[in-house]
Amino acid sequence: MGETGVGPCSEIHLIWGEACNKQGEPGHVCRVNGDCRRFIELWNLVFIQYNHTADGRLEPLPHAC
């Protein structure tokens, strides 16, 4: 997401079994949003609900989901 919009999200990931292309590299750990191809993000639906201001406040948007 960008720096200003935040809210709840729903993610769907596929797990390709043992299809890690970095298996055996020192320090590598397979994980969601990691750097190997074992886990693939199929869907990421974000419901923008707040404006995140530069000073860190969350302001509700006028038409939230």
C-alpha cells in the first residue's frame, strides 16, 4: 500500500510444496512474502479505511467500507 491509505486486508497465498529455488542457501528461510518461489501471493484485497497522516494519526475516511 502507499504511505497514506491503510485498513484491513485479505490475502491468499499458494504453497508450491518443496519448490524452493533457494534451498540450501545459508540463512534462507521459506516464508510468505519471502524471497523464494515456494509461496506465491495470489490475492491481496485492501479495504482503505483510514488516511495515515504524516504525523502518524489515523483519520477515518468519510466513506469507509
